[in-house]
Amino acid sequence: MASESSTRSVTTSICDYEEAHGRTYHAYHAGKYILPNDEAEQERIDVMYHAVRLAIEEKLFFAPLTPTCVLDVGTGTGLWAIDVADEYPEAIVVGTDLSPIQPSYVPPNCQFEIADADEEWTFPQHFDIVHSRVLNDTSLRDWPHFYREAFASLKPGGWVESQEFSYSKRGKVSAHPSFLDRSDFDIVHSNCYEIISICPLQE
């Protein structure tokens, strides 16, 4: 994920957002993520972040460890990464995203990179926690690749934590073709809930 070909500094080209119907969209790997990246979308992301934190009683993660190096994949506006960096000032926190919409002023132990999680990552055995939230299929196209890379990026004893919303009950959705990929996704994540004994917030 952090290879020279797939990770760039925040340059003019990356910030030269595409515009359509009064909204702006990311320029790096343009079209990969279907939602905008403008101020209205950033506000939605922030509201969702705070709503989830309230729902999980202000927890930042469920991993039973004190992290020293953390990766947040699909960091969005970076609020989770920033809060983890504030809570664990001795830890290094890295957030990656397709859009450079994170704030300029962040804790000194927090940094952001432009990267595509569907590409090869270059963090072998580097992190205590690899975290993602609400990536679903709006931004990721290859979940098996994501999990292979995430686990390969962990230090021994590390923890991959993926928090996703389920849009159906136990993957039971219409047989219409447009729902088939969604159903597979929900079944996988519902099974994960059962395996790790953490229930969805609502059924």
C-alpha cells in the first residue's frame, strides 16, 4: 500500500478534484470511490464517526492491547486516527485514504498517506492494529486481498479490526442480481461477527 507507485505526497494533481453535479470527487485513482469528498461529505463522515463512537461507548477499538504502531485504512477525515494518536501518544498512527481530506494540524505521532488498499501493501509485520471502518464495497473491490495484506502487515500478536454495517439480516436479501455481491459481503461479515462473538449494533 505504501509503495512508491501507489503512495504519493499531497501534490497539486491529487488535489485537482473532479467535479460533477456541484460535487467534488477524489483525483487519485479517480472513480474508484463512488461518493464525493467535498465539505458536505466530510461532515457526513464526521457525524457518522461520532455516532459510532457513541454506539460503542466511546471505545476506539476492541483489540485487547496497548498499541505502538497503528494503521487506519480508509481513514476519511482522519478523526479515528487522530483520536488514537491523542489517546496513545507513544504510538505511531498512520491513516491511508484515496482523498487528502485530513486536517493539516494533527498530533506529532499521526501521519496520513494517499494510498489504494486494493493495491500491494508494503508494511510487513509492522502494525499492532490494522483498523478499518465502513469500507464495504464503495471503496474496496477485493476483500480477500484486503485481509491477506492486513494480516501480513501485523506484528506477531497483532489484531485486524474491521467494523462494517450490515444492510440485511444475516445476508438474506433479494435474489435480484444487483444484490448478489452485497449479499456475499454481508454473509462474510455476519459470519465474522459470530466467530469473534461481537454482535452487530442492531439486527
